Amino acid sequence: MTKKIIKLIWIGFAAGFIGFILFIWGVSVNFLGLFGELPNFKALENPESELASELYSADGVLLGNYFRENRSPVTYNELSPNLINALIATEDVRFEDHSGIDLQSMGRVLFKSLILRQSAGGGSTLSQQTAKNLFKTRNLESQGVLSRVPGLRMLVIKTKEWIVAAKLEKAYTKDEILTMYLNTSEFGSNAYGIKTASKTFFNKSPNELNVQESATLVGLFKAPTYYSPVFNPENSLRRRNTVLYQMEKYDFITKPERDSLFQLPIELDYKVENQNQGLATYFREIIKADLIRWTKENLKPDGSPYDLFGDGLKIFTTIDSRLQKYAEEAVSEHMKELQKKFENEMGNRDPWIDNTGRVIPNFLENAVKRTDAYRNLIKRYGAGSDSVDIKLNEKKKMRVFSWERGEVDTLMSTMDSLRHYKKHLQTGFMSMDPHTGHIKAWVGGVNHKHFKYDHVKQGRRQPGSTFKPFVYAAAIENGYSPCYTVIDQPIEVNIPGQPSWTPKNADGKFSYEKMTIRRAMAQSINSVTAYMMKKLSPRVVVETAHRLGITSDLEEVPALALGTSDVSVYEMVGAMGTFVNKGEHIVPFYIDRIEDKNGNLLQQFTPKKKPAMSEEHAYLMLYMMRGGFEESKGTSQGVPWTLRDEGNQLGGKTGTTQNASDGWYMGMSKDLVSGVWVGGDDRAIHFRSWILGQGGQTARPIWVKYMAKAYADQSLGISKGPFPRPERPLSIEIDCDRYEMESNRFSDFDFDPKRDDF
């Protein structure tokens, strides 16, 4: 009888062993589709997980990420030893000794769970947890028919994780597995992977984490939300101390160290990454549209399109993080003060006014109809419903932008917030290296979180007098010297089929003095510019502006001389850069190259160049642009001498539209060409005083602050100095005394209102 029992036991043991082997085999090959697919060997060699694409500045600073899961990988050498010790002590103390499956740990779990009926904790090794993270072994897509059988589902899942863990152990070193685990784990707060988690919770790199910070992050593996140091700080502190206890238990720290660390609070530097924070927020949104288009037009070797939000692309831009920082500082410093002036002038009056200075009726009621909030209410309640007006005026909690106090928590209705935001002035600023076309700084507005519209490339506004250089460029190309003289007096321009045009000067007066066109441009005299437009024709000026880099449609009318057609800061900077770049136009660009997640070059971008004017004519236009600084009463005379000393040559042009809706400044040095626009989101929103709203007051100070910061930073290599002169002698005389003596081809302009040069 005893022999029979022993025989049955052996048969049972053998059958069980064979059954277990067959079960393992069945799972590994997904026999009859019962168990669900396992990753193939190729997938094990190249495990896939979603990686955030990273956007870098030209000087190697991470500007931002594009992601569904905010994850950026690190290497083992980038991990703090404190982090590694905390992880091993808490999650898998025998990690270095097993081959993916810890039989001792499994035995402990089975004994406590099945016999003692106690909670035994997890028995998964780090290798198994890495398998779960990498290959989503618990997702429905990985399940087979037997997964629907109660009790079998978890056994199948665990078996899969054992198999994959064993394969991972053969394919990778221990350090690589540990790194993969940290790179693929979720930490909560939209942080995936240790690099993002370190940045999110402590604003540190993984190699900078101290013991208590490492323990806090490792503690999140148990339950990211429940043990979140942000949302459940008491739970997090308790869990952190448990991790510290484990580290002391396994001799990674001493007991006195543990006791000391127990007493410390969790000190966070918490910031969830999004596109409203950090440097170049507007730029990051503009470039995102280009990158999405690029991913659709470029395919991987397997024929599938790239995924900006999951393929871990590395995009290297032309932006310089230092210049970007200085540009944002310059905008913030000036716009804060300018907004204060605007509000002081505004008082209790609304700033949306017509050409007569009267408040526009129903301005907000019409403006709200262009918002998503209004459209959503119409969908919900129907057009004409009283509920729409009730909801628009219903107060609710919201956080609004304020220059004085940052973000302010308040109670406002949709109409209240619209009124609040419409009263804010906006700006667009861009700076470019004219010799390469590299955009170095881009500020599309005053605050990306609250004002999404980009005023560098998306926005187009009337440039006012900043358009005048294109009129004078056409004149220079047609043989006129900067010394050519015209009398400042009324001028009437008549074109068949168009109304006659007689512009006034900004101050409404005419001096009737003879002046060079260089001085006229420097002082922004409208009558002289109108006269040159009459001599040249609008068609010639339009052709010149387009050739130099303006891409917007320009109306062929005489008033174009004073900047009546809308253009963007982006194209204005590109066109002005042609003068500094010896007459060669380079389309401004901002993507240098794109690499895949492994650093392989996918595309190197090159600038689009074309000859636009001769080197001599370009230099003569720089000489004209310098007039604002060098001629009496030039519109750039207010620029501090500290920017103009040491033999520095600068060019600049202010611009202001008729009712001061738009203030502009275009500034150039031998190294940088920059453009600034300032105004309201709506053209009706502006200073009542033209003096306060002119470009020299609203826009130029931003350029001044930016250049002062750029010159002060010697690491940039941006220096003061003259614009390079052409090697060949100039064929056009710019010494006006000599020009007067030698030239008898030019005479004073005799005004005749009936005269028509066309």
C-alpha cells in the first residue's frame, strides 16, 4: 500500500512537472492562441516604449518636449547611486544574484499567501517588472482565450513575465535592465521615466538626487497617486521612510543616517512640464506645427510615418537659449511698465475706440462671439437662448493673468475675463543672425498660458514707417544717392483710377526745408517718402519689397509708402537682414537638424538663399538705416549712448500707424537683426495719445534692453563694431558736401500740386 502511494505521488509529481513544462511551452508559443502573444526576439532586442521628442536650443539647452507620455531616457551612468541603492533595497534586494526569477521570493509569497493567508507583498523581480513595463503584458491586447478563465489570467500573465524576464536577462546586463526599468516606469504627475520624474518633483537630473529624494521617488512605484508627495504628502513621507528603513536594513545607509533622514521633511521643487512654462513657449508651439507636417512627409525605414509624440526625436533648433532669455526678460521688463502707462491713460474708460476717439459700442458683445466659450454655449443652448447670456455673465472661479501679482485667483464671468484680457497690450519680438538666417530669439506675446496667439509669424499688422526703407531701397537701386535732396512740403500723388493722396507728417506740419533722403528717413518725414514713391511708382516699391523678403500681399497704392499693408515681424526681420547680409536674402529658419532617438541624423536643414540686391546697394541701405542714430532729430537718437559707443554702428527704424494701433521698431547691428511690434490684439485697442503709442515709446525700448543684455554677455561672441564696407569703392557718393559740389544733375524739388510724374 505504501509503495502504491509513493508511486502515485511520483506519478503525480512527474505529471505535474511535465504539465508545468508543457504549460510554459504553450505560453511561450501561444498554443492555439489560448495564451496571447509574447514579444518576439526582435522586440526583445529593440524594446519599444513611447519616448517624448526633445527640442534643443543651438547651445544644447532642452527647451521642451512633445509627448503623450512625458518620457526621456537616461543611461546608467546618469543615475545617482542613491537611486540605485534605494531601488534595489526596496524592490529586489537579490537583483544581482538571480536570473530574472527569484525562487526564494516566490516561495515566500506562496507560503504566506496560501498557507498563512497573510499579505506577502510582491514577488516580482525588477526584471519581471521591466518586462511588464516594456511589453504591456497585462493589457487586453496581450491576452488569449484562457485569460477569461477565473484564476488562470494572473497565472498566464506571471508566466509570460517569467519567460520575458529570463530572456531579458540573457539579452541585457543587470545595469541595462535596471536602467530600462527606471526609464519605463510611471511616477504620476504626467512623469514617465526617472529623468522626467526627477525634473518634475525636484527640478534635478537623476544623477543629482540625494538619498531622501531617491527614496521618495522609489516609494512612488508602489502606487504613484496614493504616495504622491504633492497630493498625499503624509502617505509619501511614510512610504519614503519605509524605503529608508529598507536601505538601512540592507546596509546601504547606517542606522544613524536613517534616523537623521527620518526627521527631514520632503522638500519639493514641483513643476509639471507643459508648453506654457520654460523658455520659448510661443516658438515651441509654432515649430510644433512644422514638426507634425515633417513627420507626415517623412517615413521610417519600415514605411510608417514618424510620431512626434512617441518616437523620441531630437530636434535641434537655431534658438540661442541665452538670447532667448534676454529677449523674454526685455519683453517682460518693458511691457510691465508700458501696461501701467496704458492703464493710467485709460483710467476708467474703455480702450477700444474708433478714429474719432469714441468708445466702440457692443465691442465686447461682438468679440465674445469669436470665442470657443460662446460657440460651446450656442451648441448647448441654441442661438438666441437667454441661457447663453446668463452663462456668459455667470461668475465662477478662475485664475487670470496680472503683471503686478502674476496669476490671480478670482471670481469672474466670461465677459469679465474678456474685458480684463482685451485691455492688455501685446507684443511680438524676433531676433536673427542675418548672415546665416538662424533665428536666435522668438517671443510671440506677453504670456503664452493666457494669450495663445503668436505675434511674430501668425500676426500681421500695418508696419507704418518701418516700411519706408523699402521705398528708399528702390530709390538707391534706381541711382539715387543718400545725399539726394528733397524739400519737406505737401505732395499730391495721383494715379488713374485711385483717389488723390496727400499725406501729412506725423506732427501735421511741413518745414519747407531741403533735406537729404537719408535725413528724411532718419526723421521719418512722410512728405519726402511720398515724393520718392511718386518718382518710383508703387509697383517698383512692391517688387523691391518682395525681392528683399516681404512675402505678404502688398497693395500697389501710393499710401503703401507709409506702411498700410499688413506684414509680420518674421518677414520684416528677414527682409531687413538682407541689408546686413550684403544683399543676399536668407529666409529666416529655426530648425537646424532632426535626429532619431539613437542620434542618427534624419535631416539637416539648409537655408534658402537668393541674391536680392547688390552688395553696394545693401551697404548704402545700411548707411541710410544708420541715419536714425547719426542724423539730427533721428528717431533712434533716444537710444542710450552705451549701445552706440566703442565705434559701434547700428541701424534702426521706428514705425507707428496713424492712430497708434501699432508701434514698431526694426534694429540692426553687424551681428543681429531684430524686430519688435507692440499693440492691442484688436486694432481698436491703443493709446489715445499718439505720442505715448508711437513705436519709439512702445517698441524700441524692448530692442534697447535686449541689445544691452546681449552685449553684456561675452560668451555670445556678439561685439560692437562697424558694418563691413564693400571692398570695391562705392559708385554712389555718400559724402554729401562733395555730392553738392560735384553734382549738377539734381535740383531742388519745386512743388506743383498739378504735376503728375506718372
